[in-house]
Amino acid sequence: MNPDKVIIIDSRPFLAKYAGLSLKMNLSEAIYAAKTLDKTLDDIDENNKLIASARCSQIFWEAYQKPIFITLGADGISGTSDGEYFHFPGYRNIGPIDIVGAGDAVLTTIGLAQCAGADPKEAAFIGNLVGSLIVQQIGTTGKVTQDQLRQRYIDYQNQFENWM
């Protein structure tokens, strides 16, 4: 296998079986899979999403040395790349949401962004923005245009500046 090829796995119950490949998962899946790699992980608290995702990311990084991506719902995305943990907060959507297709859209975006030259952290950031647009599309798996993504980037930056 060529180590420079972008391969990302999203296989809910079997994530821990894919040694040497990037993994994308939600936090519940990450905790379940991390416990198969580290039997001492009984005390992890899913309610503290950032601490839990950091611990899971570290376990996967130490085991596989490949980028890890953990979606955190409204709290954004986190992961590890080059041994460094990262977190991008979620965009604060107002109004109803529909999460159908969001995880698949994030996975696809991360893969495509990396194939286009983005590093894993940049790809996660873009995936986070795409996911925030997909959940606003009620009753469909959705799609995102370049113009929508550009506008979401601007809106996200404005929202983030207001959080500080």
C-alpha cells in the first residue's frame, strides 16, 4: 500500500480493525472502538466531548499513526494529525436541523479536500463547514455549492470572533 494515498475508513463497529488507515467516526463510535484498543478506558466520560475525543484520538494515533477525525455533532469536529490534537467548534445553526447525510458529507469532504492538497486539519475544518450546511437541509441528504461554502466560511469566522 502507498502510504501517501488518502484512505479514510468510516466503519462503525469495526473501526479498530483498520490499522494503518485514517479513521472518521462520531464520538460514540470512537469511544467504543478505543475501548477495544485500550482495555483501561472504562472511565471515559462521553459528556465531556473534548476530553473524550482527545483521549480517543490519542489512542488511535498511538496505534496507527494516521489522521483521526471525530465528529462531535453541534460541537464540531476534532481529531489528531501528526500527533497533534485539534478541535474546530461547530457552526451555531439556528432553526431546525436534520442530521441525515451529515457524517457522509463530512467524510467525503475530508477525503476530497486532502486529495486536492489540504492537510488533515484543513480538511477537517472544511468538512466541519460542509456538515453545518448539510444539517440545515431538511428531509434530504443535501448538497453544498462553492458559493454556500464560501459564505459559511465568512459566517463561521464572524461567529467565532463573536464567541471570543
